[in-house]
Amino acid sequence: MTARLLDGRALARQVRSEVAQQAATLAQRGVVPGLAVILAGDDGASAIYVKNKEKAAAEVGIAGQVLRFPATVSAAELSACIARLNADPAVHGILVQLPLPSSIAPAEARALLEQVDPRKDVDGFHPANLGRLAAGDPGLVACTPAGCMRLLAEAGVHLAGCHAVVIGRSTIVGRPMALLLLGADATVTICHSRTTDLAAHVRRADVVVAAVGRARLVRGDWIKPGAAVIDVGMNRDADGRLCGDVHFDEALAVAGALTPVPGGVGPMTIACLLENVCRAAAQLHPATSAASIHSLWPAEDR
């Protein structure tokens, strides 16, 4: 058996095309979706990631702005910036790029993320949006888990009644991923660093989502033949090569469907971020877009 590779780049192009149509429809009604990104410090990877987001936003008709701060920025300065963006009617999405500089204490960083208006939280990290997801209510969903669900749908994976194993319990990927799978009627097991006999849990899974940040942790003989495997990991091995949390070559011979690294989940994260910006813009301007908002997204996403 050779797994079907799930092309995240191709699906992301499709999603971005849909987002461009959504943005154009909103613009016709006088609403130009706006995204503001706060970038603090001099982390090279963050700078590249933000540049990619800025470019992608412009390509689909989203007005993007990047507010840059030095590594010496204080939490008070960032808080004041977020307050201004919360009050700005032209800004529909606010993204605080992580990691923040070491000058910002963890408790301060958490407070800054929670200060973002939940209606503009296009990352889907705010406790209010996580709570809505847990309750099964509509809200802005974390981009990477949303992208994983689109990849599973594209692969034709029938989630109702299947056994899904999520490796990782972060509030950014693992927990929202588990909630989305549960909402699709899967039976979900969350595994983490304290899980005993991880391999045994994975071997029973029809769907595996690996999001733990350990290079090639999941081996081929852990995978149930024909299972769908979504690799969220982005790591460097001992030779400096980019790899995921799944041993790709081994999994390729066993899985039914498999995401590559790179080219799998990564492109979908940015595509779903852009979709969240348009969704937030429509929801923040109900008088302008209420009549047509339901035509902008598939029925299952309304």
C-alpha cells in the first residue's frame, strides 16, 4: 500500500480563491476586510511568516498592516496597540505574532492575547472562542486545526464513528483539533507527554493527527493500515532537514492518506487565517452583509 498524499498547497490555493470571492463580495457592500499583525522583536522565522501572511492577504483583497515593535517593547505598549486595533472599525482581524520577546513575561503575553476582541481573534486562540468551540457554538476557530479538517474532508475521510487520536494537547492545535473531530462525531483520544504506550493508542486509530513537535516520533509500525495521518509537526532533524512528527517514508507504506512536510498542513494554516478575516468582517458588519453572509461559506461552516 502507498498512501495518497494530501496536497495542502493545492487545497490552499482553492481556499484562497474562495476567500478572494468572499472579500470581493464584502467590498461590493462597502466592507474591505482588514487584518492587523503585531510583530515584536527580531525573530527571523516570525518575520518571514508575517511577510508571507501580508503577501497572501494582499493577493485575496484583504487590507493588511504590520505593526512592528523592537525587542525592548513593553507589555504596556503592546496593550495600548491592541486597544487601538480593537476600537478601529477598519480592522476586522488582529493577530499577535508569537513568540513575543523575552522582555514580555509569560503572564503578560497571555494577558495580551486575551485582550484581543474575541470577534477579531482570527487566530482562534482567545478563551472565549475556545469555549464556543467546546460548546459547539459558532465562532472563530484556530487556523491549523481548521486546515486539518479541510484536508480530511478533501481526502473523503468519513469521521462519524471513526476512532481519532490526537497527539498533543496545546490550546493552539491539539485541544481545538480534538473538539473539531468530536463535533464531527469521531471518538477522540488525546495523547500527550504523560501518555503510557503511545504506540498502542495510535495503532487503534483510523485518523491520526500528530502535533507534538518531535521529529519523526510516529513510526510506520504504529499506524493502522489505511489510516489517515495528518502531520502538523515542523521540525529539523539532526542533519538540519525539515521533517514532521511522523516518519514520512515509513508511514507512506502503511497509511491510506498522508500529509507531507512541507506542503501539507502549513499552507492551509494561512489560507484558513484569511478565511477567518473575511468571516470576522462579515460578522462585525451585520447591517451590510447579513443578507448575503450565508452565501459566502459552505452550509457546514455556517
